Amino acid sequence: MLQRFEWPDVKEKAGFLLTPYDDQEAANQHAHQLGAKEGRALQLPQDADKIESLLATGSVYRIFLNRIKEENWDKRMLKLYEKNIVNYLRTKTRFQRKNPIDILFSLEYGWVVATITDGQTKKKVSAIDILR
């Protein structure tokens, strides 16, 4: 699956996320979750040229592989983007400053999603909305 990927410091419409699948059914389920021009399922090696063109020397595109190397990557995200997260919580949510808040970052169909909870209220948002 090759889909558009938005992230801080990645030029708009220049980021792509490549998600490998072992079976066609899982790839089709992922593709079904995407918008019309957001991404498409590719078959390797038949469609390798489509990926190669994005990787060409001098290309403005960046491709990320949908694999997490670090077990504690969500904790690293909290530390790295702390100011953005606090600003989002203050301006776009009703969570109270005095309540303990947990934020869990996860990957769902190639999107980085943040689940915010204070024990009573739970909110799921696209991580890019928080990190900008």
C-alpha cells in the first residue's frame, strides 16, 4: 500500500508511506479506508517502477516505511512535540489542566492517530492535527 503521508517538516504532498502486506485481503481492507486520491494498493514486483520514480535522484518526494523500530516511540513523540500537544489540549479540547491526561500514539491504516483520555473522556484525533 502506498499512500500520502503528512508530517511536520515534510513538504506538503511530498511524503508517502509504504505499508507492506503479506496477504491481499489485509491490503484491500487498508485501501478501502483511504480517500479517493489518498493512496493505492501496489503489487510487487509488477508496480516497482511506481516506487522507483518517487526515489529517483533529485526527487522532492520522501518515502517512509510503515514499521516502528523503537518500542517506546510514542513516549519519544510526547517529549519531542510537547509544546504542540499542550497547545492543542488547551485550545481544541475540554480536558482540564488539573486532571492527569494520557496520550497514546498508534498507527491505523497508515495514519498516526492520538488517543487522548483523562480516565472519563476519550478523544481520538489525527496526530498531524496535534503536531502542527
